[in-house]
Amino acid sequence: MKLIKDLYHPEIAMLPIGGFYTMGPKEAALAAQFVAPKAVLPIHFGTFPQLTGTPDQLAEHLNGSIDVIRIAPGESI
């Protein structure tokens, strides 16, 4: 993640937050801090009962340091 930051300087990071097959909100928040984008678009959550992580949980872990783009599964931006 730190290499991505240093090499590409992304403005938006798409990070999984489901927490079963992927990172959960806590791990995604740490990854986001390593990448240091302006915003995070949470992915891979809410489509199966096992994927319990939420964008709100991610936002809590980030404490306002990085914006969280909130969209529901199936929505687009």
C-alpha cells in the first residue's frame, strides 16, 4: 500500500470492507492511511450475510482523516 502511495498518488482508493473473504473496516482504514487518498470507495460489502463491514464502520476508524464515499450495493457514481 505504501508503494502505491509513493508511485501513483491515488486520489480515490477502492478498498474491500466486507470482513469475511476480504479486509474488514478496521484493516481497510489502515490500508487507506497507508495509501493516503482523498477518498475511499468501499467495495465488497453488504451483498452476502457474511460480509458485515459497513461504510459507517470504516468512517469511524478513519476519524474524518479521509472521506468515505457511501453508495449502496448496486448503485453507481
